[in-house]
Amino acid sequence: MKSKHWLPLLAAMLMVSQVATVVAKEAKPDVKADTKDEFAVVADHVREQMAPGGRFESVDKKQQATVNRDLSTMQSLYDRFGTVDAMDQTTKVELYNNQSEVNAILTHNDGDREVCEQVKPMGTNIPKTVCRTQRQINMEADQSKAFLENHSTRVQGVGSKEKGG
């Protein structure tokens, strides 16, 4: 009788441990900064990647200012405490909040981030999934804008010659 109660519990525990293992693998950070020196390297890398041609080049000036402010705040916390382990709980929360804001901005503007959408190709109603990187989307938008500006300038130039002649 007792084994009937333990069997479902054991099965549930095994399932939870497998899920936890998968989540832990997915949540593994790419860069870990527990010390002042490690953080300095991470912050420099982020700033480099926000420059033209970098992974986060599409971060606008206002967001760059926010990222730089948060990185400076985090650096000052590391300057005061040296390591995350030495920080008190209030400081750890402040560090976490700054880090979350930076990560949100960078994730949204990551040139390597893949964005997928359902589109209906011309001539069919069958939707197709198309995936592109954020960098590709930004380049296409810039090219379209440049084309429209160039075409608009030509049309305005032609129209003014006709009116003047």
C-alpha cells in the first residue's frame, strides 16, 4: 500500500529533476562577472559592441546613455566591494536591477537576435515562416529609407524643373 503512494511521488521528482537540468543548461550565462576585474572586461566588451559594426550597434543614443550609466553604477559597486560575495543584500539587488536593465536593452537591440514572422508570399495564401536577424532587418530598413529618400529627391527635382520651365 505504501509503495502505491511513493511511486507517483518518485516519478514526479524524476521529472522535476530532468526539467531543472534542462533549465540550468539553458540559463547558463555566457559571461560571468563575480569580481571587479571580470566586470571591467565585460563592461569594455559591451561598450565596444555598441559601436558601429558591433553586435549592439542599433542601440540608440538615449539607450546607450542608459547602458553606460548602469555600467558605471555597477562598476562603482564593484569598486566599493570588490566581489559580488562581499556585497550586502541591498547592493546585490541594486546590481541585479542595473544588470537587468542593461540586458533588456542589449537583448532587444542584439544584431544577432533572430526575429521570425509569418508572411504570405505573393500569389498564395499559405503563410510561410521567415526568420532574419535584427541586423538584417535594420539593414533592409536603412536601404529602403535611402531608396525612398533618393527617389523622392529625384521626383522633387524633376517637378521643380517642369514648373519653372
